[in-house]
Amino acid sequence: MQSASPKEPVPASAADTNGRQRESGYPSARSLLLTLLGEFVHPRRGEVWTGTLVEALGALGVEEKSARQALSRAAAEGLMSSTAHGRRVRWQLTIAGEQLLREGTERIYGFMRQVRPWDGRWLVLTVGIPESQRQLRHRLRARLTWLGLGSPSPGLWVVPEVGKSNAVRAAIEELGLQDRAFAWAGSAISDADPTKMLAAAWDLQDVEKRYLAFIDQFEGLNAPTPQDAFVNQVRLVQEWRRFPFLDPDLPSELLDHGWPGPRAAATFHDSHDRWHRRAQAEWDRMDEGRASAADRHACPADIDVRKIDVRQGAGGGRLGDAFPARSLEVRPCRCVGSANNVPGGTTIRRASSAGRPLVRWT
């Protein structure tokens, strides 16, 4: 195989210009947010500032309003919760959010990592759900598709990997479909060509086109700056995480030609390794900048009010004078970076401790 010539980095706000149809169009702010959470937030104790996410999504071409709406939606779905720090907000992943990202990470990074020998057996599942229960049908399809199953006909699901039986059972139980589902494993009863059944269960031609487009987009792609590495890595993961939904990772015995999946997987892991260090450093730069700003304006409750720096506008007081605690009233800082002008001409400037409260002369 000839080596590809170096390519320019993917523009942060560029739309998909090669004309191919994506699974759900250009990635939404919510979709990119989930990629950021899985790639950068989940490995860092699941905490992040609003400003960090807004800046990171901005580098990917997402407007601030859309970024904040995506955050609100993630919170409404129970994936994140927030804590106010003065005028700033710190987000934390919930237990449900951590579980979602952990399972997604395992599936995305484990996908096509191992070549498994095939014993010729299939796992077959039938589930009867009325057409009227569309939401339940959609949830079942999403879960089984994520596990690699395909549906060659209504109500019938197949996968050439019997080892997925436990995961399938767990999905059925989670949806409360134990009484409607039947499953069994075995070999095909004839040596007939399975091509028609495979074509009915999965759109392999479309998957192959997507793999080739993925290789064309990322193989040999350059990242001259840390921000380029960050943008490229997010785009890379964003594109790759679609494939576990699309490709059942069939054994080579069922594929009749050189399938591009393994080459695409190599492109993903090689590119990710090349960009990982600089992309993570760029994230740390964005997040540490927000953290430093928050620290400068933090308002902890344990301020020592005996050490308040004041300047008395009418004279008689000096910067740095200490006053008894009973003569001062501490209240939360709501005006970052400014002083508090209070009656009597006294201007409270800053606390000499690590905090920055506003105080009122009493």
C-alpha cells in the first residue's frame, strides 16, 4: 500500500463538503458535547467549567447559544449536574452520565481491536412488539443495533457471535420484554450463500463507503498546532463512534472481498495516538485558564474578616488596617473584579486571604 500524501487539518467550522450523507447530518452541538465529555471530561473525574465547554465547542464551529443549549439538554436528560461558584458554573457527570460514557468508551475503543475466530454459529432473537408501541420498538432497535445485531425481517434479529447472548439478555430484561422474546443459537442448516440475508440485515455497501470516506478524510491528516490536534481528534472520534452502530463486525468468512474496516480501524487508532498528547494539552490549557479565573474570584465561606484591606475615602483609615469582626458584614461576591462603594465613603477593596468577598462597613 502506498503512503498517502500529507493533508491539511480539518477546518474547525467546515461542513462536510464531499457530498456523502451522514447518519444524522452535520454533527449537532449535543453530539459533539458527548464526544468532548467522553474524550476529555470523563477521564478527569467528570468535572468541567461551562466556559471550557463553550470554548471547546466554539473551536469546533458551535455557537455559544447552541453550546449552552446542549449543556441544558444534557442536564435535563440526567447526564450532568451543576454547581455555582460565584458567577461561574462547574459541571459534574452524574452516575448515569458516567455509565453512559464508560460503556461508550469501551465499545468505541474496543471495536475491531481483536480478530475473533468464528465457529459458524449464529445467535437468533425474535421479539414481538406491536406497531403502536413505536417508542419501545425504537429503544429496542437502538440497543440491539449497538450490540451489532441486524434485522433481516420484522421481529427477527441475528448476529454471528453467540458470545453476545448475555448482553442481549440484559437489554431484553432492561426493556421488560422477557415474555415477548425468544432466542437460540446454532449453525445454518445448509451451505446456501448468506449474501441475501446479510444484505437484508445490514446495509454493508453503505458501511463500506463510509469506511473509505473515513480513511480518505483522516489518513495522513496533519495537525500543525495544538488546536488543530484538538479539533482533529474530536472530529476523528466523532466520526468513528458511528461505526459500532453501523458495522456488525462480521467474521471474514462472511465477507467476499477486501473489507476496508480493519484499515479504517488502524487509521483511527494511529491518528488518535498521533494527536492524543497535544489534544489533551490543549484541553488542559482551556480548562486551567477557566480554573485560574475562578480561583481569582472565589468566595469561600471561611474568610477571616479580621484581615480586610480597606481604604477610607474621607481619611483616617489606611490600606491594610485590621478591624474587629463585629464591625464588618461579609456577603457573597457577586461583582467580580470591582470594589464595593458603601455609605460613609468607605471603599472595600479586597480580602487579604485567598478569598475575594465584598464587605460592608457597619
